Amino acid sequence: MANVVVVGSQWGDEGKGKIVDWLSERADVVVRFQGGHNAGHTLVIDGKVYKLSLLPSGVVRPGKLAVIGNGVVIDPWALAAEIENLAKLGVSITPDNLRIAENATLILPLHGELDAIREAAAGKGRIGTTKRGIGPAYEDKVGRRAIRVMDLQNLKSLPDKLARAVSHHNALRRGLGEPEVDGDRLFADLSEIAPKILPYMDVCWQLLDEKRRAGKRILFEGAQGMMLDIDHGTYPFVTSSNTVAAQAATGSGIGPQALNYVLGITKAYTTRVGQGPFPSEEDNEVGQLLGERGHEFGTVTGRQRRCGWFDAVLVRQAIKTSGIDGIALTKLDILDGFDEIKVCVGYRLDGDEIDHLPSAQGAQARIEPIYETLEGWDGETVEARTWADLPAQAVKYVRHIEELIECPVALLSTSPERDDTILVHDPFSD
């Protein structure tokens, strides 16, 4: 059976939640493999809205196993609250449908505090983080002082491990003129939350290997987008983890040979949240109209997203660095009614035309987009479920995008509703 990796091909917010939920009907296991509760997914199912941050999108479907892999950083209080909120919506989360990797790193209150302190101190140089402690938690992981899920199991040994992390953070806080962390209070808080998290703990690399060998279909769900990758994104305005498809293997403990198909979720226009370069941004009435039509506000932060035209250069680069086999094009309906639609087909840097986004921060800031102007369409694409339901010019737009990004469209989404999806190629059939 094919296993599928889903990643965002832009700066996140491409509509991964709906697509993963739609694909999860065909999957047995859904796995989150990086990021934390800075990632927001909104699902609309039969008119009911589900907002997820840490839990894999497939968790709302009965009979599916959701897995939070070792590559994710987990705020245990945020996770417990998310589980409780889903229960209010009629979705029961138990160890039968959720497992958490024992070696996943925990986000502690001190991480969120450090995140906020740094952003405030940075002034104009701020990165635009969600202040949820994601970056500092990954720093502690790499610095080998992190508290992991398994550490909640043996509270007797936890104080010594906490002391190492607290010592490091208190040195930072003294230097920043901030009060020190109360290690005893932190221990008490972790001891209190532990019983809510430990029932879900498992050896997830082993679990996934067993599922794969049993012929189960596994869906790997990425967070954020490829252009926020710590290595391949618009550094330093990126997240603190690898968001490329290859991270699905590392962040879950499964071998790369088990990843059979990579689906890149791609919005029919472009958005980003926070600071950083955005070559095709329309900081004008067009961008405002795209934002209003697309309800472009962050699921987690509520921040308004910056909006602009489709950037084929950016997406083509993401396709190559993530090994994307096909894209799921989302929010095509937001472009309904535009007389003209622009597509960025190249960049101009210091007078020269280039065909990729350079890595240097200064060069990225100086990029100028080169546009093609396409004819819009009068009809509606919203709620279309077959190619025949689409206006001819909308079909031409999709086909032209395929040519520009050098990758086929596998799925086409025409509204937030799960069933308003045109299937061109089933990723699980490979």
C-alpha cells in the first residue's frame, strides 16, 4: 500500500487541514512529524468547524489512528486543552485513536516566555514568531537539555533533568534582565499534567513499522510550509524545524523508503503571516480583496495574512526541494470574478532575471516579480466537484500553473467543505 506525505508548498496556510482530512478517509494512520501548536488547521465538516493545532487532522474521523511523532515539539497543556475542546464537539480522543512518541520534546512555559522576551527585545529585527515557545524548545532539543514525553514517567529523575534546562534559561533571563524560572513550580506543573499525557505515550517508530508491514496506509501530515523550512526557506524568517517532505521520515522514525508519494498543498494565490520577503505581495486593494474573500486570518494567532498573486517560481522551487509528485490546488474559488489574474513567472534581481529564490536575506528583499497577466472568469468554481463544473478559463489557469511549476495537479479544492474536491489522481494508488 502507498504511504503519502503532505507538505505545504508556500509559506503555510495552504489548506492542508481539509486535504489531509479528505485523504485520511483512505488512510489507516495519520502522523504529524514536525512543528508544534504554532500550526493551525481548520476543518469544516457538515457545517461544523474544527480548529486543530497539535492533533493530526485525521483524528476527527472515526476508526483512524493519529500519531504525534518525535519530530513534533509538544506543549502538554495545549494538547490537553485541544483534546478537551474536541470532546465538546463530540470527538472522543483516547489511546485507541491517539499515540504520542515517547521521545518527542516538550514545550515548557519557560520556552514561550523566552520566545516573547526575545521578540519584544528585537524591535524592528523581530522574526514574527507565534511566541508559543517552538524555537526555544527546538534549541533545547539540539542542546541536549530538553524534557521529553518519557521523562514524565519517572518523576524521581525529573528534577535533575529540569535543573539542567532551568540553569541554562536562568542564565539567559539574568542577561535579559528578567526574573528567573522557579524550578520547583515547574516540576509541580509537570507532575500535574503528566497523567493527562502519559496514557497516549508509545514507541511510535515501532508502531509505525508494524502498521507498514501489515499493509496499512499511512498519511504523514506536515505543518507550516516549505518556504518556512529552517534550511530551505526564507531564513531567518522561518520556523525552527524542517518542513520539507524528507522530515516525514526523521520526524516519525520510519525509513525514507516507506514514503511513496509526496503531495504539495498549494494555494491558487499566495499568502504569508509575519515578517519576511514576499515577492508577489499585493499590499493594496487587490491583496485586501484576496484576504477578505479567502478569510485570511491565522487559525492559531488570528493575525491577518499578507496576500498576493500566485508565485510559480516559489512553488517550483518547493516542488524540487521536497520531491513533490503532485499538488493539491486549493482556494481556486477565491479567484472567481477577477477580470485579470496575475502569475509571477520569474524574478528580477539587480537588473538581472533569475529563475529561483536566492538564499541570501538581502537578495530576497531586493527581488522584483515578473508577471504574466491571464484572463479571469465570470462563472463560479465554488463547490465544483468535476472538471465540467469549472469555467473554461479556470481550467486554462490550472493547466498553465501545471506548466509553470513543472508538476501535475492531483487534487483541486473549491471550498472549505470536505466533499468539494476534484480528484485527478489518487496519491494512495501509487
